[in-house]
Amino acid sequence: MHHESINMVTHEKERWSLDDIRALFDGVFLEQFQTRLVKGGDEPLYRPASAEFPYHQVIFARGYFASALHEISHWCIAGEKRRQLEDYGYWYLPDGRNAEQQQAFERAEIAPQALERLFAHACGRTFHVSVDNLGGEVEVDRDAFAAKVAARAQTYLYEGLPLRANAFHTALEHYYQKHASLDDAIDKGRAQLAACAAV
């Protein structure tokens, strides 16, 4: 019994490999958007192309699969001008936010976390909202924020996802739900981009 449990955990870890998520992202977006998904250190970062790096980088924290999905969600929302700026030109307030700062943080996070929720579900993973504000002077209402994120995710499903988010969601669904190969899943995602560009 213990042996079976270990195998199941190992299988689940293999199911959501960083190599796969990076291959899916790069496969769908590198050619058209010159953007790659990169494993980083303690803090996530978006870094536009430079003399040192000929491609834009969506850098996720510490090799966490959930961090990769979260940072991809931010990238899928950022407009063209924002994508020319480090961290999209935003200044991130760390933990310790006051009430007003926390409200602003949550408002800005509803849309990307709604996409992250959809991406996580497409992968067959459980989604957890992120509202942590350690050391802050305000108590966070996680349930209320989670309800707003869930509602926004439903709106996306009803009205349609943004172009890049839809392409990535399509690739994830084909790979994780329909068990397509990486190449086939990437082709499905890129076909979504091409179809929208042709309209």
C-alpha cells in the first residue's frame, strides 16, 4: 500500500513537469512573440528582450508549477506596450500592505488569477488564490477574493479568453485533458493564434 502511494505521488509530479509547461509555452509563443518561460529564483519577474537576451522572459519563482501558471497569466493580459517594460512597468508592493494597498492589489489580481484558475483546471490541478499579506495591518478575506476570481473566470468562459490566454488554454487542454503529444498540443495552441490573427 505504501509503495503504491509513493508511485502515485511520483506519477503526479511527473504529470506536471516544468519541462512540459515550458515546452508548451515556448512552442506556442516563442516564434510569434519572441517570449520564453524561464525558471528563476526567489522572485518572479518579466524581463523584456535586451542586448544580453534576444527574447522576452517570463520568469517564474523557484521552479514552482503554480508560479509558472501565475506569471503566464500576467503575460497573457499585458498589452504590447507593457510587454516592453520590466515587470510590465508595475511596481509590486510586497507583504505588509495597508488596507488601501491590499484592496488595490486584489483588484489588480482578479483577472490574472482568474486566468490562472482556468489554466490550473485545464492541467487537472487544484487552484488556490493568492492574497497573502504577511505583516499587513489588514485582515484578508480570502473567501471573498476567491469568489471574485471564480466569477471573473466564469465571465472569461462566457465572453471568451484574451487571445494569448485562449491559445495557451487550448494547448493545456489538449495536452493534459485529451492526452495529445506536446507537438500536437502546441500546434492546437498556435492554430488558435493564427485563426484569431486571420479575423
